[in-house]
Amino acid sequence: MRASYQVLVIPFRRTLSELKFAVLRRTGECMWQFVSGGGEDAESPVEAAQREMREETGLDVEGRLVALDAMATIPKNVFEDASCWGDDI
């Protein structure tokens, strides 16, 4: 079952002269991406972002997330396999 929402975490580190971003390579694939995943149960998007970051990198970022000023949604009817996701998505 597909999660009702997805989170995207863009890990970065600021040095004196630049920002450095972490992009992760997916296991077994030639694809790179930021940390991402679906919300579980009754957790908030912030809790989901913290959990995904821990699961995918081993880093605890509690209290260190910076929220973006923008959010985007994509209607499920644009996805070919959306009919199997359930009505709550």
C-alpha cells in the first residue's frame, strides 16, 4: 500500500565557503537521489523526515531540520499504477 504522503530530505553541510549536499546512490541501481520516503501511521511530515534520515543515513537530525517555504502536490491520476494505491491516497 502506498503511503498517503511522501517526504524529501536534502542533507547538507555548510562550510565557511560553500554548501555541500549529500546525494545517495540507490542500492543495485544506477540512480542517485536525496533521502525520501512515505509517512507511516499517524506520524507528522517532520517525524517522517527524521525517521527516513535515520533509516537511510544513520544520522539523527532531530531539531536540525530546515523547512522549505514551498510544498508541491501531484494528483494521483497522473500515475499509471495509481488505481492500486487505495482511496485514501
